[in-house]
Amino acid sequence: MSVPIDKEVLTTGEVAKICNVAPRTVSKWFDAGQLKGYRIPGSKDRRIPVAQLVKFMKAHGIPLEGLGTGQIRVLIVDDDAEVVNTLGKLLREQTNYDIRTATESFAAGMECERFKPHVMLLDLHLGASDAQKLLDAVRRNEELQLTKVIAMSGKLTDGQISQISSQGFDSFLKKPFQMRQVVESIELATSLVH
């Protein structure tokens, strides 16, 4: 069974289904401090943040297939409003993704906090601000560890493109691109939960 990741916090029963174990096993992991979470005040009920569950599953080699993605959330970040509006409009028309947009890094950071995107399409030439700083902030945030960041640019050389993954980006889209390429990149990114 897969549980949508549109929830940020799960019950022990939901965690048990995802990990294919009995609920009491999840309670033991929690009580032993192996699986981080919290108790509901005034109750014995436990809650486990999705980010903590993913960390636990990775550490113990539990397959991540049980984490269904629900509706894919995509954040488009580009300082060119026309690119943001056109790309957002086309993705809304051609897919069932939940789309948000931002035209500068501060707004993008705020949107990441609220929206918790599965995929961020990030223009590398983000005005005066630095796309790398935004990427680093996403990578440091525990709640965004599932977010895949796809770099976008029309100005990079082949040598610079080959450096993209070492800078922490998950993949790259060369502008101008076709919608099919954008959708394929998003689908590939969301099917590979590392």
C-alpha cells in the first residue's frame, strides 16, 4: 500500500503500512528512540514526521516504494516572469501537477517552506541572488530532503553542465526546452526517491 506524501506527519498505523510491519513494531522503534517523532500531548498517540521516516527507512535499508507521492508538487523558480508564467500555465494544462512559482530566491525559500515541493525547477541565473544558495538552503532543510532540484539554463557550456550534479543538483534542463522534456525530467525525478 502506498501512502501519499502530501501529509507531513504520519500515525504509527500509516508508518506500519508503509514499512510493511505491525503497528506495535513501529511503536517499539519509536519508544527505543530509533524512529524520531513526538507524542500527542495528553495522549499516548505517536506521530512521525515524513522526513524522519525517510531518514529511518534509508538508514535501515527499508524500500521507499511504500511512499506514494500523491499529487506531484512542482515549484518553478526563474527571474523571468514570462518563463515562469508560460511554464506554469503549460504544466497546469498538460499535467495534474500542483504548480507554484517564484521569481526571486527569497520568495522561493518561503514557498519551499509552505509548499514542500517534490521538484523545484531552478533557473541558475536567478537575478542578483544566487541559485546555489537557494539549493544549499533546500539541502540543509530536513523537511525538504525529498525535494529534487532540476537546474535550468540556456547559457552553460557542456563543461559547466557536466559539473551540475557535483554542485548538488539532481538534473539539468537546457533552455529553450520542449514541454515533453520538462515533464520527463519531473517524472524521472519523482520516480527516483533516493
